[in-house]
Amino acid sequence: MNLAFVANLFNCYPGLEPVEEVEIVLPVEETREEKTFRNWMNSLGVDPFVNNLYEDLRDGLVLLRLFDKIQPGVVNWNKVNMGPFQSPRGMLQMVENHNYAIDLGGQLNFSLVGIQGKDIMDKNKTLTLGLVWQMMRAYTLGILNKLSGSGARISDNEIIAWANGKTSNSGISITRFNDSKLSDAMPVAHLVEAIRPGTIDFSFLFPHGTQEECLMNANYVISAGRKIGGVIFALPEDFVELKNKMIMTVYAALMAVDLNVSN
């Protein structure tokens, strides 16, 4: 009773200064795809560091710096507005930067139908993701093109044919990057082992396992792929959900490792 009395007294007459109401800002939820793209950008050392995929692309400078990473020298920096971007002229300068980025994408044979510079500045998620995905794909395939020696673009079918050739002894092959066989990540495990024998301990893997076991497989295989030098941005969930775009980047990264070792 004593405790209840004191608690009630403190509740009614705490003798404390009233606390001002503070607006609580909830963190912005980030999809796995957005996180993957953001991690890819930051791994290339872009400036400024990308914390928010849409907000930090608004002035167009990060995109242009990425294009310069994809194909060094492609950006004519004399055409770029470097800021500071102060209204109202600043808005026009940012749109000009984005329009220039779209033009560069066209030079690299991106599919940009319906995408305008203002869409990126206005943080249109669908169109921004469509552009950034093509940039990441071009960067990944660009590495392969350099390693191939011919400089010609390597197609998805060529990557698949290479992978099936490397894993022919395992009896596992795929026909596309969303092949149902990839859901447990076993084809990639065999591929990593073929590139660098002794990397994979198959006793840790669960062929045709539950969803949780497949996620464990994918996490292990991604770590192993990075261990042998693969620049891998995909997440374990991408395998379980058969995200063909993300899985393609894993295969391309591993092919780059293999070609580099072979050369």
C-alpha cells in the first residue's frame, strides 16, 4: 500500500519540468534492392557517400560519377553543373545534369524509354531503379568485357554456358538466372568450388532444403564467392526468391574471377 501511495503521488505531482513534445522521425524503410544498389555505389567510392538512394541522386552528380566509373572518360565534365544548387536556378541545373546522364545511358545502349531527367530528380522510384540497375549491370559486364580480351559484350547466355561448362562434373546445370534449381544456391556452390577447389565444405549445405536452410546455403555461398575475390552485392533472399537480375550479377562476378585467374 505504501508503494502504491508513493507511486500515485509521484504520478500526480512529479515536481518535474514539463517535457516539450518532440517529433519522432521514423527511419525510411529500405528494400533489399535499394540497399544492394546503394552498397554498389559506395563500394566504387562515389562522392558524396550515398545514404539515401533517391535523395542523394537528386543533383545528378553521383550518377555522372558512376558513369565515369562504368566507362572512364565518357563524361565531359565541362557540361556538368557542379553546384551549389540554389533555387530556382539550382533546380534547372540538376535537371540538366540528369538529362545529360540519360544521354550517356543512351550512348551505352541502355533501355531508357519514358525516362527523363526530371523523373530522377523527382525521386521516381521505378524509373530511378530501372536506370541504376542498368548502370550496375553495365559495370559488371564491363569488367567481363575487359577480361574477355575481345572487348565485345558478353550476353547472359554466354555466362550461363560458361557456368554450365565449369560445373559439368557436378551434373548440375541451369538454363536461366531464375532457374528453380538456384533456390537452394547449390549450382553456385559447385561453381565456386570449380573456380577455387577446396573453398566449399558441402557438409554445411542443405540441397533441396527448407526456406530457412536455403537462406543459410545462399549466405554461405555468397561469403565463399566474396572470399575468392568476387564483387558480389546480391543478398541470400535473392536466391530463394529467384531474383534473376541479382543472381546474374553473382555469376558475372564469379566469371570475372575465373577469367582473371585464367589470364
